[in-house]
Amino acid sequence: MVVHDRVEENWKPGTAHRNFILIAIAVPLIFAHWALAGFDPIPYGTAAIDGSEVELFAPAGGSPVLIFAVSGVLLFGRVRRIAAGLGSTPHWSLGLGFLTSGAALQRWADYVGAPELLVLSFILLLLGSVSLVAGRDGLRATWAPALFLIFAFPIPAIVVNSVIWPLQLQTASNVSSFLGLIGYSPQKYADVILLNGHWFQVIETCSGMRMIETVMMAASLYSILFFRRRSQVVILMLAAPVIGYFVNFVRVISVMFNPYAEWTTVHTAQGVVMLVVGVLMLAGLDSLLERHQGSHRRASSEKSNSPVDASRFRISGIATALSALLLLIACNFAIKPWLPGKTPAPRAFSLPGILAGSKPTPLKLDRQFLGSIGVSNWLNRRYQLEGAPVEIQVLADDRLNRHGSVISPRAKIPGRSFVELSHEEIALYPGVYVDRILYQSPHKRTLVYHWTEGTRSVFEEAVRNMFALDRGPIRRNSFALSLRLSTDVGRDIAGIEKADRRLNAFASIVRDSLK
């Protein structure tokens, strides 16, 4: 009886004994993920945008430092509840499942140099360690702050590219329609709006994607802090994208009517103000739901419901978690990281200086329009063929930087303000099928042939991008290419036929020159 009393006193919640065990688990967990200190999810093309604008509104940014800080504060506020679970029966099935998958992901991320994957491994190892050390009670207290870290994991680049352009077009369309309703006469050309003689472009940082992500993150944090009902959490999370899109819509309109919006600081400040408005709208909706459904707060149990014991069975959970984390740290030092070999240059970059007797005119790449499309190498030239200009653009991605992808609707488009008139797939030559697209801008019509090389389906590319499969032994040691041929078109059918013949002839010349 005396022995039992001593054991119970040693395992009393909040004692130094318990705190030491938590620290003994937390320190190696953090140290095993030290590479997260250099994690920067900023996409490729945002170099053309001001730094503060990128940090706050880049579609794949994520602000990992802020997210980890918030998650850390949430965890710290639950330390006593986690400590109360020490000595309870480990949840072996979940604990070993989380620990094994997290360890495998951590080793892969560290080996191939993909720090963003360490976000996922940190979540899994945290949940696994707590399941073994503090059982069900500890896991119940930890899961929400741990899952909040998901917001630090960047969306795969190919998914961002697939979503961001339609979102830009929708935002431009809605803004244009609203301006028409209140008495203005705007003209919309794809992502560009002409109003009172001024051109306004809805770039990707104004698309609303990051605003939607941020408001969803705020909704999650709000639900965690105030212990909302599940039904209330679902409503807040469903409302968050709508609120995020709406406040971005208002932001775009405010930028258009602000004469100082061309100053980056003012432009960014307007975005921050609307972000605050979005969070306040979310709080207002939550207040209405509270009034309708009645207040509901879950009591934060300070004590474990499990019997307190220090048997070997319980100690084995702590030993298993600690051993796994220490082993991962040892592997970080013992196993050399993977280093990429030299990637063969694409043949498209071997084009001769003169084609069909025409010298090329180098063209700049519109990085602000392309946004976060991944470009590690590029070629953009204009030639003359049959007395008309023909342009060739090649975007290449060596697949080593996972925050960009050349697979994007924007890679097909000649530039800003071009509207698609027709789209079909044709055979350019045997085995090569291209998108044949006719575009129109306020100034001209352009015919485009576009295709990609070295790429697979959107789903497969997204999976390979998410898990860094092209940064390791199963890497595709080649460039992913986006190729676009374009030429101006007249206003009649004959002009389109001539443009088709011109692009076909130029494609044959390019093909023959690269043999």
C-alpha cells in the first residue's frame, strides 16, 4: 500500500517527473526535424512580386513559422492534460502505426532534402509518441494542435496551377459584373479589366486562393480555441472559403479605386485590412451560431481517467517512442543525403541561331503573368516565317524544386488579356498531339500550338510532387517541358488557314533542326 502511494505521488499531474518525460520526448522530436528551420515554400515565379506581398498572399506560401508558433502555443496550453495521461495504458495500435509511418516519412524527407515532408512526419511522430506515452487521454489532447500543422504543408504545385488561373478569371469576371451593376462600363479581357482608361490585372496573389486558405486556417484555430460543436465547426469550415473569396473580391475593387494602390506597401496593406475583415466576419458568424445553438464548451479535464501505474507495460511505451526518435536522429547523421546527378539538357535548347533564314529575336518571360509556374530553364524567341512572326516558348522544369510545375493553363496562353475562342486537339506529326487554341486580345488574334513532354497525368504528377519522388533513386532524370508555338492571325478564315500552315511548317523546321 505504501509503495502504491509513492508511485501515485511520483506520477501526480504537473510534477517535475512528468514534465521531464515530456521534455525527453519533445527535444528529440524537434531535433529530428531540425531541417524544418530552412523550410521556405515560396514558389518560383514570385520573384517578380514584392516580398511582403508574397509572404502574405502567394498561393502556396503557407507562413510555416506562424503556423508552427500557433501550434506550439496550443500544445503548451494542453501540457497538463497530456501529462495527466502519463502512466495510462499506451494506445499501441495507433501509436505504432503513427510512429512507423512518421519515421519512414522522416527518413525519406531527410534523405532526399524535402523539408516540407517533415511537416507531415512531425505530425505523425507527435501523435505516435503521445499515443504511446500518454495513451488515449494524451492523444485526445494533442490531435487538434497537431493537425493544425497541416496548413504549413504546401499544396502540390500542379494543383495550385490547375486552380489558380480559373480563380483569377472568376475574380476578374465577378468584379467586372459588379462594376457594371453600379453604373460603370468596364471591359474584361481574361484576367485584365479596362476601367476609365486604366488597365488592372488580377495577378495570382489577387486571385483569392491564399485569402481562402488563411480564413480556413482562422476557422480551424477558432474552433480549437473555443471548443465548438462538430456541426458548428463544419459550418465555419464551409463558410470560410466563401468569406475568403468575398473579402478578396472587395480587396480587388478597393485596389482599382485607390489611386495609391500602385505602391506595393498600400496594395499589401489593403490586403491585410481585408484579411482582418474576413476574420471578423468569421467571428460574427460564429456568434450567430452560438446564439442559435446555445453555448457549448467542453471541459478540459486536468486528470486522466486511466488508473495510474508505473508498470513495465507503461514504461515500455515511453521507451519505444524515445528509442524511435533517438534512432531517427542517429540516422540523420549517419546516412548521407541524396544528391542529384546532372540532368541532360533538353534538345529544344539546342536550336540553331538561324531557322529558315531568320535570326531570332530574344523575348522576355512575363514572370508575373506565369506566376508560380516552375521554370528552371526557359527559351523564348521570335522568328520570321513567310513574312509573319512566329514565336517559340519552351519552359523547362528539372523537377528538383517542388514548388513549381510547368503543367499549367497559363503556359498555353500568349500573355495577359488573351481570351480563348476555340480549342481542339490535333496531330502535329506522328505520335505528337497538341492543343490547337485560338486566342484573342484587345489588339490581335493569335493561334497557338501547345504540348508537354516528359509529363504524366495530373494525378500522378501531383502524387510525385507531393512525396518528392523525383528527388531520389526513382527520379525521372529529365526535364519536364512545356512547348508553345504561336503566330498572329488575320480577321478572316484565310488568315487562320495561313497561320495553321505557318505553324506546321515551323514545327517541321524545328523538328528537323534538332535531329
